[in-house]
Amino acid sequence: MWRWLLTLGTAATAAPSCSSNRSSPFSPDASPMLYRPLGNSGLRVSAISYGAWLTVSDTGAVNLQKHVEILRTAIRSGINFIDNAEAYGAFPGESESIMGQALEELFDSGEVIRSDLVISTKLFDGGNGVNDRGLSRKHIVEGMQAALERMKLTYVDLVFCHRPDVTTPMEETVRAMNHIIDRGWAFYWGTSEWSAEQITRAHAVAIQLGLQGPLMEQPLYNLFNRDRVEREYRSLYQLYGLGLTVYSPLAEGILAGRYSNGVPADSRAALVTRKTGLAKQEMQIAAAETLRPLAKEMNCSLPQLALAWVLFNQHVSTAIIGASRPSQIEDNVGAIACLSRFSADTVKRIENAVSTAGAASEMVYDISATMAEKKLSLAGRTRNATSA
């Protein structure tokens, strides 16, 4: 306890001391942003949040200086939740390092202080060593320490198990995540792309041990990917007060109309090798275009309409957006005003338009399987070497 207090008192990210008349950029009067509870907790997060997935990298669309400008715009727009992961970037830890430098610049300028923000990271894939992946106690503890060092922080608000790890006992993972919370390195823990059964099992273990279960889940959710959020997790919202920090609400740009007229030079399809197929999702691209007349009728841009549809689901605490330039942030936060004009009939019209366009089949994402295969492969090689 005392060690944690001393560490916080000498934090490298300590912001300039704030006077009693300081006004937070996230006060209700500062912006039209909505702030929602994160599941069954007292923490409030902006309904729209900013994430570093696939964009924040020196070799990607967003380098350090551009990241500073995007973060500055996000903060001025009322976004208080910033999401990252040890796996993000051209190599593990790169996005966290860039974000740490950007935050340090903003803290030093006095534009925002650490306590204004809700910052998260995710643990699972921290390198290619046999113990650098997965949810063992060793990787969770060491991965958390490394992430904090890269981000120049003494704590994050949220830490996620980035994927399930079938090679590690659930009790080991639950105990390790609670250890992180007890040390003051994070305030809440959650999961990302875990099944309902796995989340339920984690809660059962936590209850048995008198520990804290996962508060939040970070699943894929957009007009093309709905089953897990709307059906599989249905019982978890009431049972555990599960909060959702959903990612890819714009289907990686398809629902923003990014690929309706080719491949923009700063798009994921142009910059990320494994995302070149985005521009070939013809059914989804066509479906997005059918929403333009309705967006115009609602006085919204196409991405604002798609984001408002996501936020109409009250189980969604926040929708995480990506951005390669500040103007995308400015447009996306307009979804809050668009949402105020939504009704159940609006939602029905949007869903009918997408269905009529033949976009019933979900987009294919294989990241969960890929990450699990990496961990299982390492575990298998280790067992084989031991038995040999």
C-alpha cells in the first residue's frame, strides 16, 4: 500500500498542480459528449473513445506528432477514454510508447492532467518468447509493468485480457488480474473477445476466491457483427453488470464509406498488409452506401449514423474509434447529436436497409484464432521439447 502511494507521489507523469478553480475538459458544461457508466461501476467513460489499434505506429498512418494532434482534438471534443494494447504497433509495445510520449507532451502543456483521463491497455501478446504471450501470472505481471513503463504512467484505469488463454488455468489469470488491481497498477480488469462461457467461468472463480471478476468486455460490434453483443452476452448484462467497450464500430472504415470510391492512401487497406481485403468487401461496401440517403435525412454524416446506431444499444458503454487525422475525430463525435434524433423506428430502418443490401453475413475476423494458435503453438513446442 505505502509503496503504491509513494510511487504515485513521484510519478514521471505528474501533471502541473491544479488550482481549485481549474475546469476539467470533461465537465458536463465543457462539451456535448455523453458520459456513460462502465458496466456496474461508478466510472464514467465518454460514449465515443479513441483507440490506437492499427494506426499508431511510426510506419503506419499516425506517427508521434500526428498522434499528439489527434489526442488533443479528442480531448477537446470531450473524449476521456483512450485505449491501447501491448500488441499494437509494428512490433509489441510500439503504440504504447508513442502514446506515452504524446501524453507526456499534453501533460507538460497543462492541457489535461492524468486524473482527467481513463486509459487502458490489454495484455496477451507481448513478444515472441515462450512466456511473452498468454495470461500466465508471469506475463500479466511483467507485461503490466512493461506497459506502464512504455506509457510513462504509474497506473492505467482499465486492463484487459486481450484474448482468452486456454493453456493457463482460469484461477491463475483471475488471481493475477486482482494482484494488478491490489498493487494499484490498474483500477478495473476485463476481457476482450471472450465467450460468454469464459466470462461466466471467470466470475465463478472470482466469487469462489472472494476476488473481483471482470467488469468489462471489449468485443467487435457494428452493423455487420452483432451476434455476440446482442445474443451471446444477453444474460451477462444483468447477471454481472457487464460493460462493453466495443471496437470497430465503423467496420474498419467500411461504414464510414472509406472504400466506396477506391482505396484512400491513408486507409488501413492501403497501409496494413493483412487489411488489404477490406476494399474487397463488396457486399458490406454496398450496404454502407444504401445508408447515405437516411444519413442525409437525419442530417448526419454516414459514420455518425453508423456510430449512433451502435450507441443506441444501452449495453454499450463506449464505442472505440480509430483515426488517421483530427478531422475524423471531429466528425465522429457528431454521432452524439445524431443519436439524440434516433428512435426505435430509425434503428429499424437502418437495419432493414443493410439487410436489403444483402449484408447479412458477418465480416470475417481471425485475430482471436491467430493469437490463440500462437500461444498453443508455443506451448506445444515446449511440451514436445520437454518430453523429448
